Amino acid sequence: MDMSTSTIQHSDVGPKAIIAIPARNEDRRIERCLAAIALQRDRFGAPIPEGDFAVLLLANNCNDDTAAIARRFAQRLPYALSVIEDALPPEAANAGGARRAVMEQAAARLGEKAGGGVILTTDADSVVSATWFADNMRHLRDGAECVAGYIDAEPLEIVGLGSSFLGRGRLEDMYLRQLAEIDARCDPLPHDPWPNHRVSSGASLAVKFAAYRAVGGMPAQALGEDSAFTGILDRSGFKVRHPLDVTVVTSCRLDGRACGGAADTMRHRRDVPDAECDAEIEPALKTLRRAIMRGLLRKAWQDGRVERALQRFSHGPGLALARAPSFSDAWDGLAAQHPALKRGPPLRPSDLPRQIAAARLILRHLRAGGGRTAAPIDRSRRAVVFAPAG
């Protein structure tokens, strides 16, 4: 690999955190990204002190002026900016490989200088909110070990994709919020309380150094490395929080930097308005069933009653799951084997109005009862988890 580094340093004090940013051919957007980080303040309006964080920018496999523009712009910034130019090998020259590379660089610097700290990451085509850093750090101080922020679309760009695309997005956002609440009410997690969301995006992640190192860092995969990473953390027992007050605005461009990535997906959905939704957007009753079963199993795991809980799940797997090394392993095994938890065909936008109405009814019952005990029940079976899918 051909790597060169330059650093503009504003303080000799080692940073508490490093913001790691992968970039490829972002000469038109990189200044906006870096400028937003320069305006970081706390909830009381005070600027974040110089030296609290540094920024590490990886210009990977660029054939434009991204690195040069960032270096020139660094003279105006109130934080230390390191710019690395790196020709990643073909197997790593993708979105996931670039994020792993820059986060590994950040981890190495934190480990050497501070023996710990926090690694944050965003995208070069994204603009973090003014309190993004402070809000991430607050959630980490409050007990979270990883924070996955909420991603908003660049307003002018998403509106420019047409009314059908915008309408689809509004339906999906409404339904995803309902599904998140069903999850939170049926399987509440003290470290990830409602209101929250269910998305883990590299456009806004923050993780404690110890947790990052404990799971081997960002997984080496081309796409979906962000959600895979938070999944690994969760299965390893680390607390992942999805708050709504940590926000980033990201681009909706159709000329993406990664084949098969978000830009390709958006282009397809613009051209095919009723194209399938993401796999996690499933029928409301199926989400309810999944959330209740997971919540029951989690409570039984905590109380040492796993075998008894598994006996309640007709057609379920053998009691070997009771000897799983962790709750996540037990749940993954149940989800893979139980017929009621099989993923069905993906929904389409035309399906969402009916599912939104069903979710609204489910939530009315859940809110009235304070949780899963008030959920609508198929009285021909022993529990709501066995009701027919909607």
C-alpha cells in the first residue's frame, strides 16, 4: 500500500476521541463535512474545547483533489486533522474496507496515546449536527458502549428524486418508527430505551476503544459493515444504543462510490417506485410475534428459566438452546429454527398503508397495557406469538 500522512495539530494534548472518516473522490463535499465538525458545541451552546477530539481522514484510492483540499482547509479548523492517502488493495478498496482501515488507524493512535478513549466515524458526504460529538459522548458516559445515530437525508437532494421517492420514504419512516416501538415495548432494553430507532449506519457510529478492540474491530466486509459491527457488539454483550438525538444529514446522490451500495439502491427505487423494501420491514404481526418471543426468552434467560420458556414455543427447537453460551446465541438459534420466525417475502411500498394501520392497532393495545401483556391475542392458541401472520 502507498500511504502518506500529514497532520495539522492545534494542541499537544492527546485527544479523548478520534473521528475517523473514509473518503473516496469527495472533493466537492469534504469541506462541508469537516466544517460541520468544526462547529461542535455542547447542549448549553459552549464550543467543544480544542483537544477533546481529533479527526483522521482516509483518502482512499482517490483520483481527485480530496486530500489536497482537506489539507488546505485544515488551516482554518479548530481541531487536529490528519490526512492519510492510501491505495487500498483491490480486496479492501470498498466502503467497508475503507472504514475498517481508518478506524484501525484511529484505534492504533488512541491505544498509543491514551490507552483508551472513543472512536467515532461518519462519512465524507455527511454533515453531523452541531451537538453530535457532545451527544455521542453523553450517551457513552451514561453506560452505552456504542452509539448508532439517526440518519436524515439531505433535504434538497431527496426532494429532487421526485414525489414518488419522497412519498415512499415517508411511508417507510413512519412504519419503521412503529416497528421500533413494538420492539421496545415487547422486548425492552434498559441500555437502549424507547424512543429509539433500529438503524446502524457508518454515517454515525461512536464506540468505546475497549469494546472496539474486544470484538476485533470493524468486520472486513465490502458492504453492511456498520450493521454487522453493531450486531457483533450486541452478541458479545456490549450495550449498543440507538438514540434519536444523535443526528447526521447524509447525501442522497445516485452516483455512489461503492457498487451495490446505497446509491444503487436509491436509483433502483427511484426507477421502480414499488420495488421491495429492506428485509427488516416485515408485516406488523410478524414483528410483534418476533419481539414477544425474543422478550420472553430474554427474561427467561435472565431468570434462569430458559428450558421452561422454550417449552412454550410449539414447533420450537430442542432444549439444546438452553445450553447456549449467551442469550444472543440462544435467540439466533431459535430464530433460525422456529417456523414462526422465518422471514417472509419483503414488503413493497404498496403494502405499507395496510401494515401501518395494523401496527397502529397493535401499539394502541401495547400502550394501554404498558407492554406485551396487552397485545392482541389469537385465542385459538396459547400465546400471541403463534397468531397467523398478517
